[in-house]
Amino acid sequence: MKKSNLWSLRLGFSGKQADEIEKLGLEKFLKKSYDSKVDKQLPAFLEDSPKTLNELKEYTQYLKKLDPEERMKIQKKVTNSIGEFKKWWFEKMKNDEFPLREKMVCFWHNHFVVSSSKITTTYWIYQHNMILRENAFGNFKEITKKIVKSNAMVKYLDNIDNKKGKYNENLSRELLELFTIGIGNYTEEDVKNGARALAGLNYGDDGAVYKKNLEDDSSKAYFGRTGNWKADDLVDIIFEQKNIPYLITRKILKWFLYDKPSEESVRYYGDYFRKVNFEIEPLLTKIFTEEYAKNISGNKIKDPLIYIIQLIDELNLKDYNETMIIAFLRKQGMDFYSQINVKGWDGGNSWLTSQIYLQRNNTSDLLCKRQNVSKKAANTMIEENQDKKKESEKVQARIDFDSEGNNKTIIAELSNRLLFTVSDSMQKDMENLLKYDFDPKNPNANDAVIRVFNYITKLPEYQLI
């Protein structure tokens, strides 16, 4: 695989940025990615959604006055808004010119986990997502402060039940265990006193705020320091601790480059992260530029997002069914804002179980045959209300290849952008599909090349980057 194709997959979700990486060079490509603008326009599907606490209260009271049938219709519309949110985000991932920001948003979303099953206010999910987007390349300490004080997080980790004299430790514990420093680097007293410091942090219009009658203003000991600490103070103290950089650098290396990063790399990049005061942008630049110089292909299993977006882009699909793509991601175990628990997706080998592999093969068959992803896909996805008409629709699929080439040059072209290694048996199989007398000018040439592509997508080697 050409290095630019490999890194296009790592810094985005498909190979479509490969030419840009070659043209600009990696560092300039990264700079353009960091400088990419954040779209702050409210999505249309949220325009009528309640956004302030007063609007939520009025909405709830309004629902109570409706008859059951009308209430159900409106509640269904609200429920559907999370599906619209997922499609909106998927399109950003797929269509952004420099998708590294969205890839980083997805990373943070799997680090600071909240779930739409528990947070029924879609606007709060959107707020959470926008905090991640606007701070994707910013400061780790600062994004942690903002997320801890988000409505979505205080709801998801039950801090609304955390009040003086009746403490809930969930947010305090996960702030330490999963979000910052990791198990073994704090005490149970730190968890308890952290919960006291977070007591009373509850819903607000633009984010969580303390409620005077519920907060604990007494002195608390936290990592050996005593004071009337609040949320921001906790984060500041955590970030003074010796082992703070390593949990996050391990997760970044795993997200982008290695399913099993070495402890040496984790420490090396973590120590640098501390030197740059936990700024994400210089950390990413250092990791990507130094690892780019190495031959490290084949060390990471593609997650479902990379798999499906690469499939769509390689086939140049324009009229795919977004609802079914979201259903595919759900079946693959990568449903947005729907992780099984606060630990997030495991990644690695969990992305390539026998069932997931079969679903991927079925989906590739379907799209390479120009059928829309649908209920027919042999349990690849299930969507009960899928329009019957769409099940029979054909999608236009086209593979890019050199129309002046021959069978071997076209096979090499595909291999260079899709496979990190090619064995003799794989080469032979591809030449059996695209024979020596292949005519790239033939009207059916695209069909023949798609057959080779379909074969490649089913190889174990294709699942790796």
C-alpha cells in the first residue's frame, strides 16, 4: 500500500485524501486539518427542539396536556431526532475535506462517553458533540473541564443525584478511572472527596452549574491537597499528578496507529505531552510525523466507520441509504452515542469477530452488485420500516482505475491503495479474475474491476491498515 493511502485511512476514514497528502506533504496536510473551520450552524432537525431549561419544562408540561396518541406522535419525532443527528454526523465524517477533526471528535466521543439511551434531550447530545469538535485539537485539561460541566455528562453519570449529604460517586470515579489518570493512580478517598466537590453540579442552560442548596462547601482533601474544591479545581489537581499523560497517549496511539501500542511509545509520547502542557495539536503532530517515517502498516484492524466509508468512496456511491449505513454501524457494534458502557468501544480484535466479518462481506457483495444496503442483506442490517421500493433500487457503482492500463497494472493500482501486503496466491487469484486479455476500454470493464475489488474487500489483509 502506498504510504499516502495508508495515512489517508489513518488521518481520515478512506483513501480520498491520499493525493492531498502527497501534494502538500504530511505536515502541511496536518496544518490544514487543524485549521479546518468548525460549522456552528444548528442542524435543521434541532430547530424546534427545546434548548433551555425553561423550554424543556414548557415542553414537558405541553406533553402532559395532550391525548396519548398525539403525545406518542411528538415523542416519536423527538426520538427520531437522534437518528437524524447520527446521519448528520456521518455525513460530516464522510464529506469533510480534511476529516481529521471529525476523526478526533469520534475519538473524544469514545473517551468522554455519554449515551443517547440515557440522555433523551438530543440538543444536549449535540452540545456534547460540539464541545468535542470545537476543542478537538485543543488542550486536554480544558476539554476535560468543559465535558465534566456538560449537561450530557452530569445526566449520564448521575451527578444530578449527587448532593450534599447524599453523594453519588459515578462522575467522580470515572473522571479519574476513565477520563484522566487511570486505575492505580488514585485512592478511594480521592473518589469520595471528588464526589463531595461535584455535589450540586446540575443542569444549566449552556452547561452544568452548581445549585447552592445542593453543593458541599466544606473543606475536602484531594490528592493530598485540602480546600473547598469544585469541578475545575479537581481537574487542575489531577493534571499535576505524575502519571496523568499516559492513559490518553495510549488511547490516541491505539485509535490512530496500533491496536497494541508499546509501553515505550506510550511513555515517550506521554512525557512530550506533559512538556507541551497537554496541548493536543503538537502531540498529534509529533506522533504522526515520527510514526510516518516508519514502516508500520498492518498493525491496526479497521473499525466499522473506516470500512464502510472506504467502501462507499472506492465505489463512488452517491445514492446510498444513510439510514441503512447507520444500521450497519449499529450491527457492527459502532453505533454513535450508544456504547455498551462508559468504557467505550474496545476496538482491536472486537472489530473483527466472525459475525462482523460476515456482515462486512455481505455488505460488500451487496454494494458491489449495485444494490442498496437493505433488509435483504442476510442480517447485515435490519430496519423494520425500510421502504420496500428502496430494497430493489440499484445504486451506481464505479471503480477508479487506469483506462490505459492492462490487467497487471490495474491489479497493482488496486493493491497499492487497498492492501498493505500481497501474497503470490492473492496475486494469482486477482489475475484469474482480471485475465491477461482484459480490455479496459470494454463497456463492461468497470464490472470486471469491481469483481476484483469485491474479492479484495473479503481478504483478511484488507481489514488491516
